[in-house]
Amino acid sequence: MRMHPDAAVSAVHRQEAILVAFAGSIALAAALGIGRFVYTPILPPMIEALGMTKSTAGLIASANFLGYLIGALLLASPVLGGSRRVWLLAALLISAITTGAMGLTSSIALFVVLRFVGGAGSAFVLVLTSTLVLERLAESDHAGLSALCFGGVGIGIAISAMLVAAMLRAGHNWQSLWLASGASSLVGAIVVGVLLRPHSAPARRNQQEKQAGSRSLIRLIAAYGLFGFGYVIIATFLVAIVRSTPTIRSLEPVIWFVFGLAAAPSVALWTCIATSLGASRAFALACLVEAIGVTASVVWQAEPGIFLSAVLVGGTFMGLTALGLIQARMLAAGDPRRVLAYMTGAFGTGQIIGPAFAGVLSDRLGNFTVPSLAAVIGLIVAALLARQ
């Protein structure tokens, strides 16, 4: 039976949309799931081998997030012209190189520089992937595939967790973990270059961009920044918390894998919830669920509590990331890159403050309870701001 021509064209468009979403998923897995978040499972052996304090570990993490902020601000400026695809591939390459290079030095100063540059690369990848992929999916009427794209972060986290756990079990040192992670990111960058082909977008209608000063957008940007602060302490120090707590230390090889596994389907889950409740209410609900997860990490330090924390925080942070960016894109007419960059910049500011704040207080107080409860307050305020 011959397929109707319209059905055949629709099938081709769907296949192309799936490839685009898959390319976006790999890009986010390589630059964020691995390049950005692999620091968390590698951090405990680094601390032990180098005698680093929690303050120093937090400083290195904050350098990555400062780079993330600078990268977002650069994207918000009009000075970056040229092909967005080329910029995306260059950022993926930078992310892979700076990740691998972490294993070639023991200098704290170089760690800070490498993570700063890698952070800028990850911001470029997130904003450009969101812009390119969401735009192409909208053009082909397959916007629902955005969940496949954003799910890449969780997949990358799960892959990096398995990689680090397997290599540690085999006796490899922390330098080897960075080198292997950089190589994995580089493979991802190559695959994205193959799958994400050059594309001529249809001509844009001359429509004036909505002002970023609208009340709804300002509230959303502020909520997004508080969300960045609220999740990042656990996202940075979860494995370190597990290693430093005797009752749950045996969970170290699996807890980051659970975190990533929970993140992978979270975008699909929260976009589905947003369909019923609306994006702003879904964002607020996810902030409250994440606040429960952050609380569990410090007040219920037993196996059920730490698993609950990993599932709730892992299962919300990418959903919140996607909901925020999708909602911001809806509030922006015309080219959404600038608004997405403002969102990423606010997010990056929260992330810069979080690890340094938590590291200093942990060194002084001996635990992460106070900074984690501060993160909970930030998430509750974010929920209040986001709920329209």
C-alpha cells in the first residue's frame, strides 16, 4: 500500500526533528551532563589526593559558574555574529578540552581557569542548543520533542557516574577520571557535528521583541536565579556529603547515577505537568519538590533520605531548567537568544554564590546543614515569585 505524499513528507519531517532533538540531547549530555557536572563525583577523590578544603572545592565550582555567567552575558550582547551552529560546535570543543585538561595539572589556579573557561562553554552550549533545537522543532511542529533534547543532561550525568564509579573500582586516580571524561565529551561533540546539519531558517517577520522589563519576565528571571542557588549546593557536594557520612558512605558509587537517572525523564514529566497546571504553577511546584529533596540531604542522612534527595533534586533541576527557558521563550517575541541569555545569566549568578557560600560554611561548621537550609529558603521564594 502506497503512503500518501503528505504522510510521507510528515514522516520525513518527524525523522529530521528526532535527529535534531537527539543532537541537542547529545550536546547537553557532553557539555553539561559530563563537562559541567562530572566535577561532583570526581571531587571526593580530588579532595583526598590533594588535601583540598571544602572552601577551595567551592571556589573551583564557583569559577565554573562565573564562566557560565560570563558566557551567558556574551550571548546576550550583539557582538557575537555568524553561524550559531559553528559557535555551538566550538563551545562543545572548548568544553571537552577544558574537561580533559583538568587531569593534566595539580594547580588550584589552573583548575580555576579551566573550570571558568569550561563554564563559559557550557553556557554557550545550553543557550545555543535551546535556541537552535527549540526553533527547528517549532518550525516542524514537533515542539514536544524538546523533552528528548533536555533529557540529555540527565543521561550525561548517569554516563559520567558509571564511568567514574567503574574507573575508581579499577584503581584509576582522579587525573584519569578527568581525561576519560574529556574524551567522552569530545566524542559527543563529534556526533553533534555530524547530526546537526547546517540549516537555513525561514525569514523572520519584522516583529518587535517584547521588553525584558515586563513584570512576568522579571519575576521569572529572579525565580530562575534563586533556583540556580537552591539546587547547586547539592548538585556540587552531594557525593562529598555521602562520602563524609559513615552511615551512607557505601552509597557513593551509585548516588550520582541515581541523580542522573532521575534527571533523564524529568523534562518530559514536568512539561506534562505544565500542560495541566500551566508553566508557572508547574515551575513553582517543582521548586517546592526540590526544596524537600535538599532538606532530606541534611536532615535525613540515612539510605532512604539520601536516595529521596537524589531522586527529588535530580528529578526536578532539569525540569525547572527546561520550564524556565521554554516559558522565557514564550514571553520573548522575535529572536529569543537575548532573553534566554538573561535567564542563564541569572541562573549563573545563583550558581556562583552557592558553592562558595556552602564551602566556607561547611569548613567552619563541619557540615552542609546551614547552607542547604538557606538553599531551601531560596527555592521557596522562587516558587512564590514564579506562581503568577
